[in-house]
Amino acid sequence: MKRNSAYTLIELLIAITIIIIVFTIGFVSFREFSRRQTLTGVLKAVKADLRSAQQFALTGQKPEGCVTLSGYLFNLSDSYVYELIASCEPSDIIIKTVDLSSKNITISSLPSFIKFKVLGQGTDLISSLTLTLTHDLAGTTGQVTIGIGGDIE
């Protein structure tokens, strides 16, 4: 007598359930990883923009239309938007505006701006300042610290 070997319905359901559980765990882990990577990328971009403002101030680089340059500002317009601004006479000139709302990342800091003074005069800070970046969906945070002399960590 020849016996047909096949899988029973219970065995198939158990295999499908295990596959679904493994897929769900992998998907959730990937989403968390993706959010952490987004925050890490934004942290690096904010540090790079701070260093750009610092470098422009150190070299005294004037944008077009600037008569007298007193420094460069890193300004938090709101919790999702920051700007790099050349502090000039007769009026300030916006160099760059970055909106982080599409990445669900907020920035908090008091005061809401940092001025890098021209020709190596440091910043206008009384004490070091910490910018806290928070991913709204993941709840993870990262920090950037700016010292009185302009050191960025």
C-alpha cells in the first residue's frame, strides 16, 4: 500500500502563522531602525550647517548685498524650521532655510538663535548651548552642543 505524504491543514496554518510573526517583528524593527537613521542624518546635517555658519563667520565671507557683516546666525524659526542668516547692514540676509517637518523631527533650544561673530570672536553665548532634536514618532532624541568659543559637538 502506497501512502501519500502531504501537509495537513494544521501544519500549514502553523507555518503561515510563524512566517507572519517573523515578518511583523522584522517590519517593526526596520521602522525603528529607519527612524533612528533619519534622526542621525538630521543631527549630522545640523552640525554641518552650524559649522558652515561658523566657517563663514571665521572667514568674514559676505553675501551679495551685505555692506557690514557682524556675524552669522543659526536661528530656530519654530520647532521644525531653522535658518542660517548673515547678520548684515543694511539688512539681514537669509542664506539657507531648512524645514524638518517632513522628517517628523523637532528642535528645541533656549535661546532660539546662536550668533557666530566674525573673524574668530566666538559666539554671543553666555554659556554653552544644547540643541535637542527629537523624532516625534519614535521618541528618540539626539543633542548638539555649542560652546561659548564656538566649538560644536
